[in-house]
Amino acid sequence: MRICFVSRRFFPAISGMSIYAINLLRQLVAAGDDVTMVSQYYGDPARASVYGGGPPPAVPGVRVIGMEALGEQAGGDFERDVDALIEAISTEHARAPFDVLHAQYGYPTGWATLLAAERLGVPCVVSIQGGDGHWVGSCCATHRIAMERVLDHAGALLIGGNSFAGEVHDRLGTPLDRFTIVPGAVDTDRFTPGEPDPTGPVRLFYHGRVDRRKGVLDMLHALPGVAGDWRCTVSGIGPDYEPARALSAELGLGDRVTFTGYAEYDAVPALYRAHDVFVSPTYAEGFSNTILEAMACRHAVLSCRSVGVVDCIRDGENGLLVEAGDIPAQTAALSRLVTDATLRQQLSYAALEECRRVYSWDAVGKQIRQIYQDLRGTRPAQGIDPHIAIAPCRFRAEPHLL
């Protein structure tokens, strides 16, 4: 098959979307598909310093086309970027026709890809992966209408779990039977267990976007009361990196908490292997790649009863769950994990076994390719109005939230 994958974020930006994209691209290339990726990126130095940015790197076996989000960076003009994406997809299709278009994120990439699919007469798959399901469309009528049209007309809608599908249904009215559940996945050959250090402190690990919506500030507030001998590493960059460092100093955490900043993806497995407990006190996920990576590395996981988490972590079975934002509960749960080696071992081994059995990219890649095969040769919905009245949007002030 000839496939165009349209990515909202890709490396050097570190995000769950980047990780999803690189693993899916590797699966498609290994299966013999002809793959083109069109990827948005930030060129603006200020945004790049917070989220990672710059043109996407080469991917073996993939034709990679970088599209700087010029409209988004110029005051949040997403519609300008939608037009540019449509033209790029159409130009590549004219060079060698695609069988399937697959967009990552509902808006702006999913909307652009749906309009390109209608123009070109090829089927369109859209993965709903995070903020697009959680809040995009709550900001203004323009983005809500675009999201609703994507959810109504894409040939297939992929989503990570039932809890996330339920949230999108409740917020935007999408019938649940429109979604195909495709769980998150992890490369279990790259992410493997390390050796525990029975003589040293228990090593806590936060890895991902350093963002209060991911609960990193809650975790720092919880740490001063955690019992036992522990150290914590915060890995990643994000909008709350400096506030997190300041909070750690204010709380007197000293050298018990280390901030390591941006991590190249190829270096991340070694970071996991150097730790014992993964802490993800997140408020919502599409499907957490970092939790799956931690499970594959035989970590005991502490997370929250949040959308996108409850589909893979069950309290007391393969991890511990608390309510998002409940700092005393986080302190108590972390104290249990630090002081009870038997509990840590039981949870970590259960997580590892389940991850290897359920969340391998081999299985998920085959599922996605079968969806492509089922759609191949079908035509997308016709008559979708590409024109949406532009309404005031708070994302024009904070466009990085999309």
C-alpha cells in the first residue's frame, strides 16, 4: 500500500504523538508499505524551547516532508496551516497516488486530511490522541465544527480506549460505534527491564511533558511527606519546567529531586532502566505511552483514575491509582511503594507481563494495517463544506495548547 501519514508532532519534539508516529512508521516500512509522512513542526525558537521543534529528521524507508506551522505561530491562524497541508498532500498524491491517508490528531491535521481525502477520492483514517479529544472544540465554534465534521466523516476513527471514547462522546456527541479501539503500544524490544539496586534508595521517575496538566506539580507537592529512602528524577521539558524547578527548591527537596531536561528518544530506555517506580499523576491522557514504556521496563506505576489511564492500569493489580489532584493520596501511595519492596515487585512483574502480552507494536501495527486494507478502494464522504466561519478563539492567544 501507499500511505500518507500526517503527523501533528514529530521528533525532535518529544511527545506521545512523536512516539506513536515513529513506531507506526517502522511497522509500515517493515510490512513493505510505501510511506510518506507530512509533519507539522515549530520553528519559532520560543515554542521550540518549551516543546521541542525544528524540521523532522529522516526516517529510514519513509519520505519525510516537514511543514512549519507558520499560521499557528503567527497568532494562531490554524486555517492557513490547514490550506498548506492540503496542498502538500495533494502535491504528493499527484506525484504517486496514495491508497490511504492517515491523520494524527483531529484538528488541524485531521481536518486538513479529511478535506484532502475528499478532493483526491481516497479514504481517510484519523487517530484521536489527546487534546483533540479532551478540549479542542471547547475553545470556539470554528474548531468545534471542524472536529464534529472529522468525527462524522472520517472513514475510520482510531482511539486508544473506552474511557477516552466515552469522553469524546459526552463532549462532542460522537456515537460510540464510530470509534475503533486501537490501544497504545510500546516497542518491547527497545524498552526492557533494568536491574534493581537493593542497597540504594528507591528511584522514582517522572518522564514526559513537564506540564501541570500532567500532574508534575502535584507530584512535587506530594514528595516532602513520602516515607523511606528515595530519590526522584524529572525528565523532559514543557511549559512548567521552570515553575517545577522553583517549586522543588521552595519545598526544600534539594538533591532528592533531579531535573534532567530534554531527552533524545533513543536515550529514554536507559533512563527507565535506571529507575524503579514510574509516577504519572496525570489529569487525562489519550493513551499513555509513558506508562506503557514504564510497564515494559518493569516499573511499579503510580497514576490517577483518569481518562486514558484506567484502560491499562488497575489499582492494586498492575499499579496504584489515586484521584487526580489528591496530593495526600499521592504521598500515601508513594510511601507504600517506597517502603514495601514486595508490593513493588508484585505490581512491576504484573505490569511487565501484561505489557508484553497486550501492548506490543507488532499486534497494534497489524490491526492498523488491516483497517487500511478494509478501507482501501473506498471513497470518502462527498460534499463536506470546507468553509467555517471564523469565531474568536482563545487558542489564538495560546496556540501551543493545540
